[in-house]
Amino acid sequence: MLNPPDFVPVITGYLPAIGFAAGSIAVTATVLPATRYIRADKDVRRSIRRAYVIRRGWASLATMSGLTVTKEPSQLSMAASQLGEKQQQPKARKIYPAIKTRPDRFGFTVTARTLPKVGLTQWQAAEEDLRNGWRVERVKITQPKPGLVAVRAFMREPLEAVVHSGLVDQTGKLHVKPGSLRANSEILLGHTEDGEPVTINLATGSHGAIQGVTRSGKSNTANTIFAHAALMPDVRMVIVDPNLGSVAPWWRTAHTVSASSSPEEACTVLEELRAEMERRQGIFWAARTDKLVDFTPEMPLILLAVDEVSNFTNWPDRKLADRFRMLLQAVTSQGHKFGIRVWLLGQKLEANVLNTATRTNLTSRICHRVDTVEDYLHMFPDGRHLEVTAAERSMPEGVGIASVPGLVTPSRMRSVYLPAEHCWAIADAIVEVSGEVRPLPAPKLTLAKEAALRAA
């Protein structure tokens, strides 16, 4: 056992290490928040500043909002005060919940432990005081688990905020390298009215459908999926579009494109996919599996997108239309396990456009603004019992109802903003690195180049 004087040299020997550790902690505590602030966009920076302010003033606001408890002095402290010379009575203390803040682009989330007599009910009663004290548009108070309260504070409404796609900046410059994404990368489609991200995953996800009238935001949502897929070397894009609206930016990069209005060419594309499904059947035997889950450039996931699907299913030649329906049903019902993902687009995906067997397999659904409630119910049969609907004339462009894996119930969503001009810029960047699959019909100019020529 060491004698007391022996402690001095021992402790002194550890002083450099102790000082280094303390300095490292101080630097980390300073540098990490600063780095996070510098890398954040202007909306997140605004939220970071506001979160700092509310932490500084939380004790005062908690007291005024009734979110404190009074802790009376203990019997021991009372007895000890009587024995003291001054014999001062100990005072009761106000205790308020300690909070943590997490800023985001729409505001911030405050989490706090509950206190005796300060639980969810008391927090909800203080909702108006919190909204005014924090100077936010709206607050949503929930209890994610016992003993914990979460307050979502919105400085701006997610359904009103324009959030640009993370693939490009506001000028259209690509943020990610072509080929850097993979089939299992999460695709951010938008945010719900509560600011939660809405994502899909091509590798683990399902078939889907996007519905909406002209200028409702349908093409923007579809292009978000196509843009991500185009940047994935283990995804093969197959686009059928009689109006050239969806296929145009991806004409040079997609593996297969069809711009014919006749179902004949579309049927040929579907037959080729069925042949690919038969070819891939042998892989199941070799891999001893019942579905493909790992994708490579040699064995890619196939993304089939059919725009204006009603053009083919309602074709005047009934034999040709029925042939298309049969092939489409076969691909949607059997293609998933072979690594095929189908996304169908249209203004009205009603019963005479998609039969029940095909519709049942479209489990990811996004409905932008439509004309009538009946049009909405084609996508969401239980829509009459939901609190949301897409049949509102006031619904702005880009906002829709989404039901995708990860969402418990269909929710309002605003899509991230990715205009057609930026899609052309993404395609330009891909072509510059990987070359083009096919040239543009004519003239061989992208919208970006045309704009540059006009500006010159």
C-alpha cells in the first residue's frame, strides 16, 4: 500500500495523459458542433441557432409553462439547519425537466424525461406556451416510450417547404458520382407533414404506382426514382412512355426505351422481360434461394416504368390491349422474385386500366392531386375512412398521399424538388463518365446545352 506522500509522483506521472484526454474532449465538444453547423444548409443552420436559444432559456420557459415540480427540503436537511449557528430554514427547490434538442431542416425535436406530476398530460397542456415561447409554427407532442416526451417543433411546415433533391444543388450540379449508388441505397422521395422522410429501397422494396393529374407533381416524383436508378450501376432501367415525358431525360442512359404509342412495342418489351425471368430461373437452383436479393452489374435489378399505362390497356384494338394486360400482369405477379421492380404511372389508374390482380401487387402507392374522390379510391380503397385525401383542389403541386414501406398509415407527403432540367444535367454527367447507351433522336442537344447556346 502506498504512503500518502507516494501519491504525488504517481499522479504527476499521469498528468500529461490526463491533460491530453481533457484537451481532446474539449476540442471534440467544440469542433464537432462547429463542423456540423458549417456543413449544414441554411435551413438546418437556422434550426441549430434556434435550438441553442431555447436551451439557454429553458429554465424560465419551463417555470412559466408549469413544467416544474417543487422539491421540499428533506427531514435531514431541516434537522441539520436547526443545529447550525444561523439556523436558516432550507428552501424548497424548483426542478424542471432536462432537455435535449435535435435540429433538422424544418425545426427541431426536443426530448425530455418525465417528472413526477409532469408527464405527457402536463406537456400537452403547455402546448400553446411552448409554441409561443419557441416562436414556431406548430408543435406536436408525443410519448415514444414510457418516461420520455418528444416535442416536434416546426419552424416551417414540411408540406409548404421546397426541399431540393440531395442528388444535385440548386443549379443542377451533381452532388454524387455516377455509379456511386447501389440498388439497396435508400431513395428519398419527400417528407410527411410531420417532417418524417419518405423513402423507398429498390432492392428490398416492392412494385409501385404513381397517380395524379397534369401539373400535380407526378413526373417530379417519378424522375426522383429514375434519377437514383440511373446512378446505380447494378440497376437496369427499362422505360415505356408513349408521350416522351418521362423517358426523354433518360433516353441516352436507360437500357431499354420505348416511345411508341402502340402496345405492340410495349408488348415486345414485356416479352423480353419474361424471357429474362426464365433465364434467371436457373440462378435459383444454383443459389438455392427463392428470390434474388443481391444485385451486381452482371446480374442487375431491372426497373420497369410504364407511363400513361391507360394508353395501352385501353387501346382500340382489344386483342392487342388484352395481350398487354396479360403480359403486364405476369411481370408484376412473378417478376419481383426475379429482381424486377415495376412502377406504373397514370392520371387515373382505375379499374378499366388496371385489373385487380395487377393492382394488388402495387403495394407502394403515391397519389398526387386527382379530380374526384373516386379517382383517389382507385389507389386507396379504404380512403373514405382515412383523414387524408388527394381529391382536394387546393392541394399544391408536389404534394400527394404516400403509402410505402415504413409508413404505418397513408400520409401527406411533399416530394423533393427535382425538375426536368436537373434530370438532363444528371444524364449529362452520366454520359460524360460512362458514355451513352443510345443517341438522342435529333437534334443531339440536351436542354442544358440548348439553354447555354441561347444564353451565348
